[in-house]
Amino acid sequence: MIKEITSKDNALYRELLDIKKGDGKDGFFLAEGEDLYAEALHKKCLVRLIVPFGSSFEKTFPDIVLLKDSLYKSLSNYKSLPPCLLLCQKKESEKLGDRILYLDGIQDPGNLGTLMRTALAFSYDGIGLSKDCVSIYNSKVIQSSKGAIFHLPFKQCELSRLKEEGYPIYLTTLDGIDMEEIPSLGERFVLVLGNEGHGIRKENLGLGKRITIAMKNIDSLNVAMAGAIVMYRYRRKE
């Protein structure tokens, strides 16, 4: 089915605009770009394919919306318009697997997306998020994850809940054991990264073992860079 929309008063267009703003129909989000189209299609998350009038982008998906250029531009977050927009179904998971990256209060969407992408690259099984993390459906998170959002299970949860489920907890701090002294975290664990400015919250610091990256000449790294170093150190190697 192909639906053409030319008016800003169209009900479906207004619904899509509300979803972009984050206050629309619960259970859906917008993504952008041909690379994410392939990922969403493969993972069966795609609900509607949205393209501008005159687009040469493939139109074989069964539910397509054609938008007038001005309406299409208003739905995109980028000046350089992508060839397609994607209405996708949200999917939060209950089970995160054995090797979990837990993010405690991450605020920058670029950091969150990059950490998701890195976790996927180094074979982590899932992502746990504290309730005050930036939304995983923020447009910048989606784009910077480079498709990882469609591959990694994730859910909001308290770190204490994962502790109760029997996961060994490892917290990245500035005063922990040098990670070079810990060759392995085992096959089942939670690796915790904290907020960009304040680190891991105090109530979580007593839940596990503290580990650190040995550094000289500077006292800290960007959380996405620190996360990449630690995740690479404790990557799945098979």
C-alpha cells in the first residue's frame, strides 16, 4: 500500500511528527537512512517506509508513505536529507544475556550510541540502562549506534536487580584495580560505565569490584573512549 501525503494537516503526518518529537504513539520510533533501512528490515522492526515524492529509493516494502518535500524535511533531523525515513517498532528485552554493558546515567546521545556500537563489535550480549540515561530512541543515539540498536537487546533496570540475579559486577572507576591485573571477567558479568561528569552513582559503587584504566598525564577519558578500551580488553574472543 502506498499513501501520498501533501498536507501538514494529514492525521498520519501529524502522528509521525509527534513520534519524532517523542510524544507520539507509544511503541514506535523514527530512524533515518538507507543503512538503517537494511537493518530494520532484516530484524523485522520496520512498520512503514517513508520517502519523498520523486524518490528513486526502492518501493517494494508493502507499507509506504510518500511525502511532499517540505513535510519530509520537517521529519528529518538532518540538513542533508537521507533517502528514506523509517517508522520502526520499539522492542525492549527482558533477557540481556551473559555479558552485559550497564550504563549508569549516560547523558550524551553520541556517547550512548557509540557505546552500543562498540558493545556489538566486541560481542557483548545486551545493554542495561539506568532510568536517567538519555533515551535510547533519541535520534542521535540511533544514528551513532550505526544499526546496533536493532541487534542488541536492552532494557532499563536497576543495577541492584542484576546483582540479585547473580551477575558479578565490575565498575569502571578512577580508583580501582588496574584492569591489566584482571585478565578475564569470566563468561557472565556486568561491566558498568558511569555518567560523563560524576561517574557511577554512590549507591552502585558497593555492588561489585572496581577496575580502572592505568593512565599517565591526564586523569580521565571520555566515557565512550574508556568504554571501548575496557570492552576490548574483556571482549569475547572465540
